[in-house]
Amino acid sequence: MKLYPLLLATILPSIALAAPLPSYELQIRDGHFSPASLQVAAGQRFKIIVHNLGQGPVEFESTPLRIEKVLSPGVSSFVVIHPLKPGSYGFFDEFHPELPPGVIEAR
Amino acid sequence: MEQALLIVWRESVEALLVIGILFAWLRQQPGRRHAMAYLWGGVGLGLLLAGLLAGLMALAGNWMNGPAGEWFQAGLSLVASLLILQMACWMARHGGQLRQQLQRDAGAALQQGRLLSLSLLVALAVAREGSETVIFLYGASASANPSSLALGALLGLLLGLACFALLQAGSRFIAWRQFFLISEWLLILLGGALLISALDRASAQWMALELPEQLYNLIGTPLWDSSVLLDDGSRVGTLLASLTGYRAMPSTLQALLLGGYWLLAWRLLRKPAPVLCSSLA
């Protein structure tokens, strides 16, 4: 019980001061990513808003980015990615494994 | 066609591993006919659930990808990973014994409650990956040549069944004790992978909130980077990640949770102390 106000005191300021997360749009059309490459700031959380604009379902997946999302046609969703170290991180559509992967460049 | 073959095969590997190991183990148990009914019942229930989940993703895609759906999917993985721990513990107590000993002890091993968790585990394993296969095939059938798609899916399933047969053959050729030692640990690795997959879904939800920075370090910041040795974004790395929970850049929480799971499994399996195990199994 004593901890509760303390917990609130730690959480509340961060809610109040929170700036909106940098966010990026990503379209998937039957396994093709647009844009195929996203530049993001390293060391900072960010949001990717994905839209499946294709005819069929896609599975937006990346182990290093810790994403696994099945999206039916017409569905939009978002993922928030943890702060990345500088480098490039691939993602792909598991339902179209023959197509080139997309990439996130963290700088 | 190759695409359908690969996807159906890969999506079925996890479930077939669980079914195959449990099948090989149950075959050695007294009163197995009764138990096998639970195993196949679990498979049937899993197929039904796979269809339902696929329907949910198709009809309520926005809900399934929203917080409620993500927590629901994380919950499925978490329950499956705990059931694997329980099952492996149960096997460790009864699997390594000789048949004659088992028969003297008949009835003790295969109790109703345990058989229900066996059914549930099999159902979850089939449903999780099965639903993705259903969605893939449904989507592909609209665009691809249906007969070539069906052929690919059939071949993928046959390849999966061949793996199942290989596992059963292995249980005959390799010494009984060794086979169960290996298969118990294969199950534990898979259980760890399910746990990490549940954690990833949960942490993606936490990432979207505004929590104190220290928490984000715990669930986000990599503890080490072994991507030079094995990149988890590569094809082999991704497969290994889905079967063992391997991550090239694990967060502190991922490493702690997986390490803790293995340690708990090791304690439960190495020394199946009646107290520890009976509380679980």
C-alpha cells in the first residue's frame, strides 16, 4: 500500500512528459514492402504503422525486431519496436519468403 | 508450389514434434489405448481451434492485432510452455522406467487430469501454427493455381509426416532411456521458445505504453550480441529461434526468463523429487 503512491509518482511524470513516439508508415502489398527500407534513430523506441494493401494475408515477421503479426487483407496495425543499437535489421513476409526482405536502418 | 510445401512443412514441425514425442512415450505406457484417444482428441481439437483462430484473424483482424488479441496470443503461448514443463516432468517420472516396472505401477501414471493437460498441450501446439497455415492456404488459393497449391500443401504435410515417422523409428533404434532423455530436452527447448514468443508479444505491448526508462532497459536493451556467430534474422537462425527461443540480441528479461525456465526444468527432470513434481505433474 505504501508502495503504491511511490509507484504512481515514478510513472506519472513520465506519462505527463511523454513526447509522441516517432512513427513510420509501412505498406505491404502481397509480400512487397513500401518503402523497402526505413531509416530510424538508434537508441529510441519507435512505432511502425503497417497496412496490408494486398489481395492476400501477410505475416509481418522479424526475429531481431521481435515482431510476428498476421494481417488479413485490408487490416492495419502498429508495432512499437524497442530501442535499437545502430545497425540494419531485416524483416520479411513469411507468406512470401521468395520476395526480398525489407530493412530497418538504425543510426 | 515450393512455397506452399515449405510453409506447410515449417508450420507443422512444432506440432509434429510435440505429437511425435508424446506418441512415442505413450506407446510404452500401460493402458495406452485409452491415453492415445486423448492424444488424437487433442489433435482434432487443435485442428478445430486452428480453423476458429484463422477465422478470427480473417474476420476480426483488427481485434487480433490490437492489444486484446496480442495478449490472447501471448497467453496461448505461455500456457503451452507451462504445459510442456508439466508434461516433461511427468515423462521424467514415468518415461525412463522399464516396461515391467511400469506395468506394476499401472494406473498411477495415466491419470485423467494429466491426460486432459496432454490433450490441451497437443491442441494448442496444433492450433497455434495450424491457424497460420490455414490463413496462408486460404489467401494463396485466391491468387495461386489451386491444384499446384494443393500439391505443395500435400507434399509439405507428407514431409511433416515423414519427420514424424523418423521420430518413431528413432524411438525404436536408439536406446529407450536415451531417446527419452533427448526428447524431454527437445520438448523443454520448444517450451522455452514458446515462453520467449509469449514474452515478445507482451513486451511489444509494454513498449507502446509509457513506462519508466529502467523497465525499457530491462525488456528492450540487448544484453549481448551473438549475431556474428548466428544471425537470428537468417533462415537457419529464424528456425532455431522458433524451436529453441534463441535470440542473437536478447534483452535482460528474455535471458533471465529463458535461463530460469531451463534451470527449473533441469531441477525438475534431474531430481524428480516427489514434492516438486507432484505439485506440477
